[in-house]
Amino acid sequence: MFTSQATGWNTEGDKSGMVSIGTHKLFLSASGPDRKPGEPIILLMQGLGSTIAEWVAVRRLVVPFARWVQYDRSGLGRSEAPPHQPDAINAAAVARELETLLKNSDIEPPFIIVCHSWGGITAREFLQLRPRDVVGMVFVDANTEKTFDGAIWLLPCVTAITEGLSWPKGTGLEVDQVLSDREWAEVKKFQDDPQNQKTEAAESEGFKSDGKALATKYQIENRILGNHPISVIKSNTYRDMKRMFDAGVAAGKGTKAERAEYEEALSDFDEAWTTQQRELLKLSNRGRFIQIDDAGHNVQMLQPAVVAREIRWVWDVVQGVAA
């Protein structure tokens, strides 16, 4: 339960710094208006290999009305890597790490979780640990327990055509993102950091088993969130995959057969992805679905106002000021 005695990270002022989780320290940041008793706090869970630097534009739009807390996972951004980093980092381990961080920084529920991409899996593992403490969620083009069911990015033809290409350049993110030059440079700095890349590889390895592990918890079947509100934002990830295909072909990658196989896989990608995104609505009795056709997977850097709007809707429902 929320207690008025807790201060600092939990309730008031802007604060950032390193917090110990026992073996090493993580970078944590909290900002926004002073938190009233019983009021939720926004908790960010970003995607695989991603740092909080990608969320600066969304955060800027949210902190005028809600308290926001964010952190870099172990080995990413400003956070330290563990003394012995595992070769595979799964979503359940991330959730346990977050639970320790929140405890050690005295950040108390209730939480509204904002999650993107792989964060959709890590957030739901955290939800499994703290089901009574999560009162709303915003899924931003989030992965699900079915992400690896026929996943296009597992196909050898996709690897053959896209391997070695830059995702930000290939998808147009580098040109289309709306961050300032300084903010984008910060994102790129972390993406290019060797430790970040090592951690991303470990998270990618753990990700392979996350879907099956999450499926055994039957969160969708049990509508684990009950009447708590959720918003599901689905972007045009098909466009990203098609642009990466075009970039690979332009670079002379892939055989004729591999290119044909990639195009065949793309033909039903958007329909399958949309179905997976809509299934997330079954986690709750109260949700809405937002489809964005003119932005790719990294919505937080392309259309941050849409993400902030959905956070505001969930916030208002939790606060009892919206239907």
C-alpha cells in the first residue's frame, strides 16, 4: 500500500542516480509532480537492448500530469553490468531485478506500466509477480507469448538479406525520429556501446524462451488485469520489415529464392501481428486499441504524442476522471 512517509524517488522532486540491487547498481530516474496518497506512478519498461534515452520525448509530455519512473536494465545505458553477466537474460529475471530495484528505492504501488516491444513480455512477468500492484498498462507495439509463432525474423532468408544493415537507417528511423540532435546522439551513443551490444545479445538469447514461459501463466485466459484499463498501440511494423528488405536488396544481399521467401513471409505479417496485438486486450475487461499506419515499431521516437495520449487515458481512467 502507498504510505505518505515515503519520499524522494517515490513521491516528490526530480531525482536520478545509481541504486544498488546487491551485486551492482542501476541507473534510476524519477520526475513529475509530487505524488498524492493513493495516486499511481508511471513505470517504464523499454524494449530489448533499449535504454531510457529513447523515451525522452514521451517522458517530456507525461511529467506535467503524472509522476514517471524509469531505469536502465543491467548492462544497458548508465547502469552497471552484473559482475558475471549471463549469456542469456530472460524476461522473468528482468522482472525480479526490477522488483528488487523498486524495493531498494522505496518506490511503492500502484503502478501504471508503459511497455514497448520486449518490454511487453518483461512487464507481464512483473505483473505476474505483483498482480495487485498494477492498475493499468499501455502496450506499445509489444511482444506477446505468440511472438515467436512463425516469426518472420527467425527465417534464414531474413537474416541473409538484413544481416549487417542498420535498423535506424534501413527503416528510416534515423530520418523520421523527432528527437533533438542531442537526444538522438544520446540514443546512438548507447546503441553503439560494446557493453550495450553484449547485453542486447544476451537479452535476445533469453527472449527465445520467453513466449513459452509466459504462456504457461495463462494471463490472457484469466484476464489477469480484471477491470484495470489498458491501451494497446499497434504500429506499422510491416513497413519496417519491408524497408529492411528493400535496403538489403539494394545492397545486393540474398539470392533470388531468399528474396522470394522473404516477400512471401511479408504477405501475411501485418495480419498476424495485428491479431497478436488485439489479443492483449483480453488481459482486461477495459481497454482500447490504437492502430498507427504512418509510424514504424519505434513509436516512442516517431509519434511520442500518441503514446503520451494513451498514457493519459489510462491515467484518467484509474483516477476516475474518464470512462
